[in-house]
Amino acid sequence: MACFDNLLALKETCTTTTTSGYYLNDFGINMKEVEQIITSEYDDVQNFVDEKIRFNTDVITNDIVNHFKQVTPKTLVQSHRVGI
């Protein structure tokens, strides 16, 4: 998960020292909108946003892993393919 740190954030929940690759605000999502959809199972907006980012990071990571599982690796012996 550390590889995805500071990739996506909500501007209103960041400190002045936090930088992000993208903000949810860039996609038209702001704190007021999140407050309207948040449920009681989340303590606050930051908790909700963190959970949703974590979930989507897991989905993307699994998609990437599953894609590369389909690639058949070539076995190398002394820099040659097996069978040469």
C-alpha cells in the first residue's frame, strides 16, 4: 500500500505538508459531497475517503496481478530458453 501513498487525496482533509498526485476535488468531489453520502459506520470524512481509496487500490492491484498471472514466463538456463 505504501507505493500508493500520496497518490490520491481530498484537499480539505490534507495538511499543508501533504502533497498528492491527484485530489478527488480534481474530479468534482469535495468534502460537502462526501459528508452527504457518508454513513454512520465511518467516524469522519477522512476515514471514509481512506477506506474507499484503500478498497479501490486493492481492486486495481488485484487486476494488475491477475493480468500478469496470465503471462507465461520464459524459463532461462544460462541465458537461453530451455530446449536449445
